[in-house]
Amino acid sequence: MRNILMTVMLLVVVIVLFNTIIAQDNTGTRSQIQSQGTSANTRIGQLLP
């Protein structure tokens, strides 16, 4: 029973950390990667004649 409780609590912590670090709308890692990818695509598009 104790192992199940610890596992569930660990999963909750992982989900909360994922939502606060990666999946935030404006400051999360996902949005930063998307903005950098868009910037790189724009620069690459400008290099082609």
C-alpha cells in the first residue's frame, strides 16, 4: 500500500512539474522552442534566392 501511494505521489509531482516547466503558454520550454524554430525557418527562407 505504501509503495502505491509513493508511486502515485511521484506521478503527481512529475505531472505538475511538466505543466509548470514545459507546457506553459508564454514562458514554457515548448513555446521557446517554437519561437526559435520559427525564427530559424524565417532566416533560412531569407537565404534562398
